[in-house]
Amino acid sequence: MNDTSLFIESHFLEMMMKKSGEERLKMGFSMFDAARRQVIASITRDNPNADIKDIKRELFLRFYEQDFPLEEREKILCKLGYLE
């Protein structure tokens, strides 16, 4: 769904391109950090007894589950020590 007018979209792109690469990178890091904090809050809300391993496993799955087939996800989680 895209409900943004072409004028606004082009104006936004123009504003973003005026920023330095460093500024855009910092914005990206900030957005990722905010998303990560929201996901952690959701994990701990749904599972108040989650330990750090549980949280890290769930973070991985929520961010990257669609990027890997099940077998590879399990291998990655085992290597990271988040799955027995």
C-alpha cells in the first residue's frame, strides 16, 4: 500500500539526499535500535520469565526467520548456543 503522493515522496527523497551519508547511516542505526527495543519489549511482555538466551533467540527469529529455511535457522541457533 502506498498512500503517499508523488510530490511528498519526491520532497522527502530530496530532503534525505541532502543529508550526508553519515547522517543517513545514523538514522538507520537509530531506527533499527528502536525496532529492536520494541521487539524485546514484546518478547518480555509475552514471556516475562524469558532469560537472555530466550530473548536473543526470539530476536533472531523475528528479524531473520523468513531469510533462512528451517534447517539453516536451527543450525544457526545451535551455533549461537540458543538451541540445544
